[in-house]
Amino acid sequence: MAEVSVKNLGVSFGHLKVLRDLNLDVTAGEFIVLLGPSGCGKSTLLNAIAGLLDITSGQIWIDGKNVTWEEPKDRGIGMVFQSYALYPRMTAEGNLTFGLRVARVPKDEIARRVERTAELLQIKPLLGRRPSELSGGQRQRVAIGRALVRDVDVFLFDEPLSNLDAKLRTELRVELKKLHNRLASTMIYVTHDQIEALTLADRIAVMHGGVIQQLATPKEIYRRPINRFVAGFVGSPSMNFVEGTLRLAEGAPAIELPSGKRIGLGGYEFSARPEDGRPAVLGVRPEQMEMKPGDGGSALPIEVHLIDPMGADSLLWGNVGTDTISVRIGPDDTFEAGTAVEAWFQPVNASLFDAKSGERL
């Protein structure tokens, strides 16, 4: 296990600043996921840690050593790429052993590492096959194995599951989590899939515009997103947003909709002292709403548009004024399009953001 520390990192390509004064500390044995949309800088950050591109400013430390200008082979890392990057003319075993043979690792040590890795990843029967004879999931296992045989303390994953179908992605997510539990190695994983991030990570670094917006546990990011971007990006379906004005009547907070209706926010924990009349955005997740009253709950008036069946449950889509929202309902619940209903939620579970800055209130 090894710690990874990124200090004031900047990466620019000409006049384009991709990473801006970025700081990240990864503790030994931690599984960190870099999450964000395409172009946010997450793969650039991973490649900078790996030494695959030159940085503009800052430092990178691995296991207490400044590796900012070290070659990739000298950083003590193993990397798994999105495109597998397997040698097509070599067998799976040949791909696993090639780097070790180039490094002149003794043959008995190579055999030991391959045996251990093949057992961990359950690819022993595949060692004699070439990549063209393997499925997508099998190729990815071999690609992961090629990193594991290096016997390093830090593993970097660049969207390794994005080329797989949904069922296989789910299966390999489970395998990766098991692998981390067994190895207890430091892992940094890049993805744009927030489900992968929530299921795999010890902590998630949500990135946008070359900046880490929030670094916290999956539970903290899901329950208390630091701003509207994080709230909307994490969660499937994404969080509902309803615009209004914050009102403080006799100390009881509420958000006033453009229609004039007030939605009580009793029990909501503000990050700072609230201001009456402040434009605000109420955020509530679809799974945090119910079509029946709850103790101490508040209700949003919804005009139903359609029901979207999803098997185990359904999504009700509708409008609150001009804002589109969704509510997760039972698979057998039915509501006619055009009807007016109420969706109840607990304010303590909701989020409130400043309408201008997007920061959590």
C-alpha cells in the first residue's frame, strides 16, 4: 500500500487550462474514484499521476517520494486502460508476462505472479488464448491481470468497464470490489458512470471544469451534495430541482413557488443562517418522495405527464410549475396524464441551493 498526494497540480495544453491548482490526497489502501462528465479533467489527472503527460505546475508524490518528473516505469504503479491495449499476437499468458520478461524478472517469480493473478481473476483456463479468442469481459480481466502481476502498491484504472455491456459491467464491478478487499492496495479509478462510483469508492472526487467540486464518501455526496452540479450529476435518475424564493415566517423556513404556494422546510439543516427573500432552488431525489403523506412531511403539487415503467418500480414524470420532476413509485401504481397529485418528502432529506451560485444553503 502507498499514499498518493497531488499538490497544486496544473495541466495546460497551449492556452487551454485542463487542471487548475488541484490538490488530492489518497491514503494508503484507499479506493478513490474520479467522477465527472467528459472533458472535466479526470483522465488527465490520472495520466499525470501515471507520468504519461507533462504537468505545467505542482507536484506528485507516491509513497512519500516526489515522482513529478520520474518515468512511468519508476513510479511503482500499474495501469489499466479503457481500450484493453493487449498485444494481439500474444496469448493471455504472454500479455501477462511480457513486461516482467522485459524487466528481467526471474522465471520462477514470473510463474508465481501469474499463478496468483490468474487465480484471483479466475482466468486460468484463458491463459493459452489470444485476445481475439476472448470476450470483452475476459479481455478486461487479462488487462487488469497485466497490471496486477507487476506487484505494485498503486493501481490506476481509466474507465476500464466502459466498453462492456450493462450486465457485464455489473459483474465486473463486484469483482473489482472483491479484488480491492483482497489486495488492500491503493486504487484510483476514473469513470463518468456515477453508479460505478457509488458502488466502488471509499471516497469520490467529483470533478467539473478541471476542479474537484467535492471529495467525500458516497453517502455524504449522495445525501449532502455541496452544490447543484454535484447534486444533479450524482444519482439516477438525477435530483429534481424546483425554483422558488426562501421565506422565513416566524422562524419557520419555507420555499415559495412562483405560483405563490409555500412548501415547508421545517427540520432542514442550513449550512449558514438563511436569508428571507433569497432566490433558492429546492432539490429532492425521486426516491425520497412518496405519493402519500408522511409525518412531518411537505408536499409538492405535480401535474402528471406520464408513467415510465422500469420493472421493479416506475417513474412518474410531471411538472411543478415550469420545472420537470420525477417520482419513483410502485410498479402497479397508475396516474392519469393531466391529473394533479401531491408528492410528499421529508425536508431533512432535501437539499437547498442558492439560485445564483449553486452552492448549498
